[in-house]
Amino acid sequence: MSERILMAEKEIAQRKITVREKEIQLLKQIREGSDQAYIELTGPYRERLYRKAVSMVKDGDDAEDIVQDALISGYRSIKNFRAESGVYTWLYRIVVNKSKDLLAKRKRARENSMDESEFQVTDHRLGFEKKIELSDESEYLIKKINELEDIYKEVIELRYFEEMSYSQIAEVLGCNIGTVKSRLFKAKEFLKHLIQQDGRGDGYFR
């Protein structure tokens, strides 16, 4: 397995506890009527959500509208948020769904247009990619990830770029944790095979 991936797994687990505790405190304040707490709760995620929307709809203005709409929708339904998953996971799902809605509208309006909903992993400088200097090596890795089938690209993005837990990924994808683990294992095996085909496997996997 890639040494970078192993390091990322450990760092993800260490950060989750403190973030979770802060979210719970802010959620309590929001339910007590604090609008400022909602801004503080969602503010750190806005740029990441925007980049996700851009990666899907390929338009900055539309992406900004989607994020704004998602945050408004989140505010309206925050009191019903059960906090079983992280706030970012919850907002991420809203953004993805709204992006898909926009893509569906575009498709209906332009029957002969290219498929704009094709999933692509992009370097958001998040997760393990933020821990290493952007270089030919990291760009190469992202290129190889994008050669995988969509279901495997997506699970890698959610785990290592979005830093989601297995349960959060399962919630986003609408499947069980066992399926998430299976897809992630296969994704890494397929990725390993692609890299080894280029004669570069020893530098990424043990």
C-alpha cells in the first residue's frame, strides 16, 4: 500500500475528534438561536464546497450559486440535523445533489451537449495531497486516479481528498460500510496496477 495513503489514514483519524467536538458545541448554539454560530460552523467548509461544485458544473458563477443555495438549505434544516455524521459530509451531499440537479437541467436543455457530469478527481490541495509539495509526482498520481472507473475515483476522493470516514462515505454514496471498504480496496489495487504498468510501482507501494 502507498506510504502516503497510510500516513493520510492516521492523520485523518487524529483530526476527527477535535473537529467533531467543536461542531457539536456550535450546533448546540445554533439550536439556541445563534445565527453567528451557523456562519462559524459552515465557514471553514465554504471553499472546499465551492471547489467541489466547480469540479462538477465547470462554472464558477454557477458553483457559487450552488454553494450559497446549499448553505441556505442547510440553515433551514439545521434543527433537524441529527449530527450522526459530520457537518461537512452533510453539506457535501447537499452540494453534490444540487450540482447534479443543475447538470440534469443542462442536459435536458442541450440534448447534443457533451457529458458534463463525468466525474473527475482534481487537486484541491486537501487530504494527503496537501502534505506533499505539488510536483510532477503528485500530478502523475492524480492522473492515474482519473484513469480509474468513476466508482473508484469517487471513493478515493472522498477518503483521501475529502478526508471522510468510512461511515461518512457510506452515507454520501448510499451504501453500507462493507461496500465502501471493498471499493476502496479495489480502487487501490487498480491504481497500483496502473502505476506498476509504468514501471513506477516500487516508489508508491510496498
